[in-house]
Amino acid sequence: MSEAYIGEIRMFAGNYAPEGWARCEGQIMSISENETLYVLLGTTYGGDGQTTFALPDLRGRLPIHQTASYPLGAKGGSENVTLTTTQLPAHTHFPTAAQIAGNASSPQNNTWAKAAVYSTGNDSSNNPLPRAPMNYGNLSLFGGSQPHNNMMPSLTISFIIALSGAFPPRD
């Protein structure tokens, strides 16, 4: 590998870190053994700042560029999310109905049926029962409130950080 700047992070397809590099897995490092790297990282990623500091932990994380909203070392996001009703877009549910008698033992497609004709005893007219509007609350809840996977398609690869090399110059 070409000479790197101390603290430079690269993607690496191997299952180990080459000499002079470490995997970005949040390891706690000794300041006395890695003074130059500590000068660059400080306690941005952890450590006590007296004897230890931490390397960035990129396991299961996607790096993003720093901004005012996302300073160096900030973590965010979630692999799984359970949506609430306030997060769903506004929408309606339209019921499906069929013109099949309500007293059929198995209405076609198992959909709502029209009012059935019932005998009212002494009334020989066999008038249907009066219709009543359906309350939207009568539609049962759907779903199990289980989290859904929130990860984009990905390929796992190692991130490594240079422990030695040239000190990066400022502009």
C-alpha cells in the first residue's frame, strides 16, 4: 500500500489489518504508544484522554461527512425501525363489497354483502333489515407493530485506519 497519512481510513477487502494499520472497531488505544494518532483523533471516538483514546467504530455503520448537525464522532441511524401511525403518509382504505345476500354461507370472495331478507314473523313482506352506516373504527387493525429492516443493499468490507505514516499537513 502507498504511504498513508496517520489517521487515514481506507476500505480493505482482507480479513485482517496490514502492518501499520488497525481495523476501525472502536478499540481502546494507549496514548503513550500512539501519541501522533492521539493528536489527530483526541477523544472524538472515546477513551479517557489521560491514558487512552478510541479508534472509530465502523462496524455496521456507514460513514458520512461531518456537518454542523453531524460533528466528528456522532452516531445516528438504526438498523430496524417500527413505524408509528404519525409516520405513515395520509391515506384511505376503501372497502370492497359484493351484491350477494348476507345470509349466504360463504359469500363469493368473502367480501361484504348486501342486506339479507329476513322474515319478521307476522309480517309476510320479508323486508330487509334497515341498513346502518359502518363506523370507520370497525375496521380492524392490521400489522404486528414489528420493526422492519431499514438497511439499504450493502456489501460488507473492512475499514482500516493508518497507525503510522506521514503527518497530514493543514491547508
